[in-house]
Amino acid sequence: MYFFKSLHPLALQNTLFGFANVAGLAAALILLMLLAISNDVSLRTLGTRNWKSAQRWIYAVLGLTVAHGIAYQLIEKRRLPWVIIFASITIIAGAIQVAGVTRTRKMARKKAQAELFR
């Protein structure tokens, strides 16, 4: 009954518990899709641009995982130390992502400028 309140008549969980489970399931399904295409055959078949575009779904996974975690923190009325640990991990992961995007964009700008002055 993680996803349904009842089976007859069929009724979805429309509570925070149901939301947490659906968010977790969605994240897991996207991760399975990403795992399935994380190989050389898929890269050649999809082409670099399409493959990379699909791999960017990892950001949706991050958001869904954070939403899942926040919902369960609320459902289980976690004590403050656990909430702080969860928040710290989330902030660190976000900061690493932002730093990576910033670095990649900076390198792309430098490369574009170098191409202009050749």
C-alpha cells in the first residue's frame, strides 16, 4: 500500500507518504533508464548530443531524491541531527554540481576565445 490507499476501488495515496514513495520510484526508474544507456553501444546509437541530453536527467533524479528525503524527514519526524546531516549532504552535492557547471562553462568560454584569436 505504498502507492495505493485501497485496491478496490483503486485509490492512490494522496498523502505526503504517497508523494515520498512516488518521488522515490520516479527517481529509481530514471536511474534504471540512465544505467541502461550508460554504455558505448548506446553512445554510438544515440549520438553524443542525444546521449548527453538523456544523461542530464540525473538532475531530475537529484531533485526527486531530495524531495523524497525531505518528505520522509517530515513523515518520520526526524530529530534535528538527522535533518542537519541530510541538509548538509544535499547542500554539498548541490555545491559540487554548481562548481562543476561553472568550471565547464568557464573552460568552454576560454576555448571559444582561443578559437577566435587563431
